[in-house]
Amino acid sequence: MIPRYMLVALPVAMCALGHVTANAGQTIHEEADLDCVVDKWDEKEPEKGHKLVDYASRCVIIPDGDAGYKAAEACTGNFEYKPDGSWKGTGTCVDTVKGGDTMSLTWEEGSHLKEYVYTKTGGTGKFQGVKGGGTYMYESITDAASAGRIKGTVILP
């Protein structure tokens, strides 16, 4: 005879295990608001009109409905502004979700791009081996604050 608690525990366990299996290889389409604060903007001008910037920021990612993950994001990177008016920025970010799992990504911005791009490069916990990426745009609200949108995919391993 099966104890009464097993009649409840077994189906719950089977659903939980089924959920983990269903997530393997799952592609999640993310669309989210991106709100950032600049922590560091260390600008140097090695020659007139040529600026190099060491950059760091913190952001909050707020998804539309169930499309993606709420995350706190920490980013670092470098920008180069040339005398001809062109510019380019590259760097990395780590997105941390509730519970501590992370996703790492690289980003690229510049005057040569219509939309800025990011690529997921890995993670920890449930995001270990994550892939994906997408595009984003933002506008500065003040010297230290910006807001924008991201659109892309998260491909779980």
C-alpha cells in the first residue's frame, strides 16, 4: 500500500523533473526595459578630439510579462571617440537574477551601428552554458542615467 503523502509527493516530483527537462535547449525571447546608472566615466584625451573612456555602470532589466528574466546588471567597458566624430564602445556585463544565478555577455556600441548588439557568453547555475543575444538601444536622460529597451533571445543549455 502507498502511503497517502506519496500520492501527492510523487506527482509533484514528476512535474518538477519534467519542468527541468523541458527547459533544456529552450529558447526564451526577451523584450525588456533597460534602466542604467553610470558609476564610472574616466575620460582621457591623448590628443585633441581623440577621447578614451573607461566605463562602468549598473542596470536593471525589467522584462515585458514573462519574456525573459528580471536581473540586476553590472557592466564595464571602454569607449573611443575619434576626431572625425565616429565612436565605438565594447565591454562585458554580468546579469544576476534572484537566487544568484548569472548570465555573462559582451556588448558593442558605436556610430557605425543602427542598433547596439549583445551576445550571451555563459553563466552560472541554471544559466551555465547559456547562449543567445540580441540588440538594444537607450538614450541618456542625465549625464549619469539612461533608459532603453533590449530585444533578443536566451538559449538555455
